[in-house]
Amino acid sequence: MDSGSWIAIYLPILIVIIGYMQQNEYRKIMIIRHKKRRGLFSMTNELLSKHIGKKCKISTGSYGSNVTGRILEIKDDSGVNTRFCEYLCRMSLTSCILKAHFVPSIHQIT
């Protein structure tokens, strides 16, 4: 085979393989960004326990609600690896529980 036929056959195959590899890397990056945006990387106990006893605004991100109140306690169920945040609701003055896995951000209100 001459060099012209090698280029005509194998160069398009090589371009498709390289394009697929780049697209796969881009897909991995987008999955990580999407998980960060949706809050699938949960907060640690140290970050949550810093706000115990303080009045805070707790955002649940894309799940649709914000709650304002004083954080009373962080409960950790080590067997199931879930964390719950108990807070005193500002409006109804009742104790409520929120799963800490759904909390991407907490803002302290002075």
C-alpha cells in the first residue's frame, strides 16, 4: 500500500479515537460539576458543628427551600452514615429535623 491509502484509511479512524477520548474526559468533568451543584457532596460534621447554637439560614440548594432558625444539635447515625441537623424554626418555634446530606450551604445571621 502506498502512503496515500494509509492516510485515507487510518487518519479518520485516529481522529475519531482522539475525539472520543477527549469527549470522555469532558464528560467526567461535567459529572463532577453537576454533583457539586446538586449538593451531592455533603457537609462534614466539623462544618455543621461550628454553627450549633447560632441563628443561621440553611439552604437546601436545588431541593427548593431555605430554613431560618437556631441550630440545636447535629445527630450522626454512624451505622447508616447519615447526619441530621435539628433546628429551632424561627416562625413556629418548634424543633425540626433536616437531613444534613441536602445542605450545601449555611449562612450565619447576626
